Amino acid sequence: MEKPDDRITSVLRFAAELVAWVATPWALSTYSWLLAVLAVVVLIGLPAVFSTPGDKTHVIIPVSGTVTILLVLLQLAAALIAAWSAWPAYAAVLVSLLVATTLVTERHRWRWLVSTDRHTG
């Protein structure tokens, strides 16, 4: 199966990741600055280090497509939960729409990622 053209999906996914990177430490900073820093390290570091061959140009530690999907779900969940926790309702609603749209547009990429699991494992 050929990797789908996911330019629009990539933009939406990156926007949701940016929200996660900002909103999660914002929400956690009321509890602990250390947790806020750790959240940023996890949310940025894990996808930078672990990726599926063929999905990114440079792969540091190769993982299955399923792991990549789980990392995206982690980002989306962090964006959604943190936005509702830390931001006004109108901003959280916009983030919810972004996350929902990202989930819909990710389907083709995720189908391709799962197909890479069958061909490598």
C-alpha cells in the first residue's frame, strides 16, 4: 500500500501538537513546574525519537505503525484535556473541533501505518 498524500493532515496534526505542547504544561503548571517540563519533554521527545520507517525521513528508533498511531493519540488527548482544563470554554471548543477534524483526516494515514505492521512483522 502506498503512503497517502497527507499534507492537509500533517498541518492539522501539527496544529494539534502545538496546542498540546502549550496547553499541557499550562494546565500542569498549577500543580508542578516539574510536571509541566516533563510533559513537554514527553510530548515532543517521544515522537521525535520513535517513528515508523517510511513515515518520516529520519528515523532514530524505528517502531511499528501502531506505536506511531498511539503517539498521535497521546498528543490529541493531551491537547483536548489540557485545553478544557486550562483555557476558556470558547478556546477549548475550538481545540475540540481541531482534534475531531484531525482524527477524521488521519484515517488514511493510520490505515497505511497499520499496513506497514503487516509487511514488517
